[in-house]
Amino acid sequence: MVFKVTILGSNSAIPTLKRNPTAQLVNHNERLFLIDCAEGTQMQLRKYHIRMQRIQHIFISHLHGDHFFGLIGLISTMHLLGRNKELHIYGPSALQQILQIQLQASQTELVYPLTFHAIDPNEYAVVYEDDKLTISTIPLNHRIPTCGFIFKENPGKRKLRKEAIEKINIPVHEFINIKNGADYTDITGRLFKNEELTQEPNEPRSYAYCSDTSFYEPIIPIVRNVSALYHEATFLHDKAHVAAEKFHTTALQAATIAKIANVGKLIIGHFSTRYDDATLLLDEAINVFPNTILALDGKEIEIE
């Protein structure tokens, strides 16, 4: 089952020729979820050959422009292209009013349903759930109310042991019950325990996205043991005082969070424009947490 993240923007507030401001696309089982939507995000979607009309859920972490100024443009383009599928947007309550004003001012009546889900950035809460995936908020510490998002696969059903199923010649209609944990009794009355017929499902994967935040240890219990953690790393640690003033994080601090939380992989991004070469931040983070990679525009990251 596919579970990957495409980085659409990796810079902080100001775009550069190499890096767009923040946006990411999560593909889980061919369902597309957009996280944040900086100015230019729809151009990035086109550049990396992602069909924007397949996006059904958009999550906005906070109301700084480099995280949502591209949203109304994307909504409008979907409208002009004749979208008919419902679009769900999750974000701070004030975002709904902002979108309504923009649509009213342009006298735009969308040709598709738009559903807004207000979230409280200060609370940990489930905001989306289906049979395969649960998405929750992660309260962060920034200049304005801000949250991250954690994508967790729901535990799967047990997997059939093909050789055992074929040997016993179990009817196909029994497969669902067995996957759900049931034993099986054949026509002779012989009982086969579920452990003989199945094996454990794959370990559920998880991805945590921590948008703009200062070094904030309360997130550690929430992101503990996730498969991959994206954490902003705006500055090198020699600018720790600047990071603290602006409620941002250094690469060293992001790596410290990853190490304490025992995550599988750390992805750092939201780089200050002062760093033309982001490998400087990577080198600093690797010294604390070796399994660190850069969130560079266009990069696809498999969640393993």
C-alpha cells in the first residue's frame, strides 16, 4: 500500500528560485491529502505532475501567509476546471471567513461543494478518520495558534497464510472471518486455530508533520515512535536566539526532538532564505540524529 510524501515547498516565508514556501502532499493508498498551501502550490503540483483534482482534503496548520496564501488560487483553479467532487478544508476557524470574503469579493460561486472543518490548534484531536487512516492535530508553540498533523495507519487485518489456506481448501467466503480473527472448522469437524491460518499484519506506519514551532518538548509523547517526522529547522544553532525570538527551531533542536521521541526518520525543512545550501542544516542535524534527510522541493519520501 502506497504511503509517501511529496515535498512541494521547503523554504520559510520568502520563496527563492530553488525553494517554494511550505506545502506537502501525502499519498496514502492513492488518496491525496494536501498539508499547507503556500503561494505557488498549484504551480508545484503541475511541475511534479500531480493531478490537483484528486485532492479531497486540505489541512492548514496556521494563518501565516507562507502556509495558506495559495489556497484561494487552488480553490479557484479547481472551480475553473469544472471540479464536481467535494473538497474538505481543515484549519483555524478564521480561515473560513477569509475564504468566504475572497469568494464573495470575486463573485465566485463554486461549482463543487466546499466543506470547512474548524480545528482548534491548541488541542490534540482526531480531525479525520476512515477504515485505513486516522489524522490528528499536534498542538505547537508559535507566534499565533498553530498545529501540526499526524497521519496514522489503522491496524490492518491479519494476513492469510496462502499455503495453509490452499492445503485445507478453505472456501473463499470464509476468508473475511478468518482475517478478522476467527478460527475455522472443516466439514469433518476439525478445528484450525486462527494462528495456523494467518500471520500478523504489517506494522502500521505513521507520519508526523510539525509546522512552524519553537523547540517544544510537549510534542514528544504525540510523535513518539512515528515512522517519519517532519520538523521545521529554520536556522542553524548559532542563531538559536533568533529562532527563540521568532518561535522557530534550529536543526540541532529538531534532531533532539527526533532522538528523544525515537522516530524512525527525521525530515527537516522550512529553511531560512539566508541558507542557499541547506546541507549546512542537514550536517548539524545528523550529528544528533543520523537518520535525517532534507525536505527539498520535488523530493518523494516513502513512509516505511
